[in-house]
Amino acid sequence: MRIGLIGGGTISRLVLENIRRGALGSFEVVALMGRHGAAPRGRELAREFAVPYVEERAALLSTRPQVVIEAASHDAVREHLVPLLEAGSGVVVLSAGALVDDALREAAERAAVRSNALFYVPSGGIGGLDALKTACLAGVDEVSIQVAKPPAAWKGIAYVERQGFQLDGLTGPLTLFEGSALEGVPHFPQNVNIAAILSLAGIGARRTRLKVVADPALELNTHTIRVSGRAGRLTVVLENVPAPENPKTSWLACYSALAALKSLAPGARYGT
Ligand SMILES: NC(=O)c1ccc[n+]([C@@H]2O[C@H](COP(=O)([O-])OP(=O)(O)OC[C@H]3O[C@@H](n4cnc5c(N)ncnc54)[C@H](O)[C@@H]3O)[C@@H](O)[C@H]2O)c1
């Protein structure tokens, strides 16, 4: 299968390493798209793995990818998702937070149907979405997620700085946001994509509750999902190891991109 990549960071590196090792099946990376004027990470990564490097969507499409993995940013989703689907390329979206925008998501859903193209948002750094989807069919009253990470993971975020939160020297947990996923996700473009995924698989971003916590006692990114409804209650707690080069990203989320690729190969499928 011919794969395109958008983004030259932690997730793209893991995908390239695993495809090169043949760990996922038969995949060929036909292009890596970086951002014009950005730090040369994408270009260097492409060179390291001997993959063609491009900066324009037209150049990416000219390499005829069957599926493009977006591992870049909310901006990249806004810019490229719908045109790629319209051009008939499948897209796996990691920066799922961009999809709490109903207009963008619905345009992408329509484009995917029109082109018969795959539009796939993998589970990322969370689990339990199979049970959530089933519970929703029975009727769900509440879905919530608490995203708690060590203080370092919340640095360099404009919303956190604007609110004047002091992350250095914290002695106990500090709540940075509490409210709907719809309101909260855009405040943390690199950290709470999982709240968007939970919303999309469940009852939507307006009704899904999000609490964001900086906790100096934590070493692992700790996500607690609670669902209650007619079929019963469900609690899922994930303790995720942060990616070594990027404390905002969890290893599980990176591997979720690989699991998504594996699931595209023909053959048996177990669970979601
Ligand atoms: N779904 C999930 O559970 C989950 C979990 C972790 C990360 N993510 C998201 O996945 C994305 C990639 O994560 P990462 O850890 O590899 O990030 P990273 O910061 O290591 O790398 C991202 C790369 O993408 C590039 N980029 C940004 N915008 C671009 C654009 N418009 N076009 C081309 N390149 C662009 C950046 O320059 C950077 O090199 C991020 O948006 C991150 O928030 C999702």
C-alpha cells in the first residue's frame, strides 16, 4: 500500500521506522510533506529514510498515495483533510482535535462518502471506544474524560499562559480547564486530541465533559474516562508513557498510528 505522511515529528518517525523494519505489512512511503518555512525536521527525516520530501499538497498527490497519515497539527487537518479526501486519497487523522469543528468534520464526512475514500480517526492515546459506541446505541447519559499530565506537558500553551497558571513549583494537582470538550479542546491543540476522539466516537463535543489537570505527582499521562447510561457504567484509566522527545504526546498514541495502518491490511480483524 502506498502511504503519504504529513508531518516530520515523533509519530512520523515511528511510522517510518516500523515500515522500514517491515513490522506492519507491505507498505511503501511515497512522500513526506513538511511545512514551508518550518524547522527542517521534516526534510531531514525524509532524507534519513530516503523518502521524497514535498511541501505542496499537489506534489503529495502526484505521488498517488492510497492513504495519507496526518501527524502534523490542527492547521494541517484544516488545510488538507477535505481536499485529500476529495482527490480520492484515504486519510488517517491524528490531530483529531481539529474535528470538533462541526463544519470541517461534516465536510470531510461528505467528501469521504463522495470519493469512497477512507476517513479514519484512530483511538490515539485512549481505549474503550468499542464499549462506548455500543453503550451509545443503548443510550448514554454522561461521558467524561480527565486528562492529567505532569506540569512539563502543559508548557508553551498560549491558553495556559494567558490564564496565568504557574506550572513551576506546583505542590499539588492544578485544574487548567473544566467544561465541555467543545470549549476545551481548542485551548490545548497538542494535548487533548483524545477528548475529541472520545467525543466523535460517543455523544459529541458539546455533551462530552473534559477536565484538564497538571499534576506534579505524575510521571505518566493519566486519562480517566467515565461513561454511564442505560447499559451500565464504564470506567477506563490509562497510564501512558510520554514519548521521549515530546512530553505532550503519549507513546500509546504514536503506536495507535501503527495499529491503524496494520488494520488497513487485508486479513482478520479482532476488536476495534
Ligand atoms: N490522536 C492522538 O491521540 C494524538 C496523540 C498525540 C499526538 N497527536 C497529534 O498528532 C500530531 C503529531 O504528533 P507528533 O507528536 O508527531 O508531533 P511533533 O510536534 O513531534 O511533529 C509534528 C510535525 O508536523 C509538522 N507540521 C505542523 N503543521 C504542519 C503542516 N501544516 N504541514 C506539514 N507539516 C506540519 C511540524 O513542523 C512538526 O515537524 C500533533 O498534532 C499531535 O497533537 C494526536
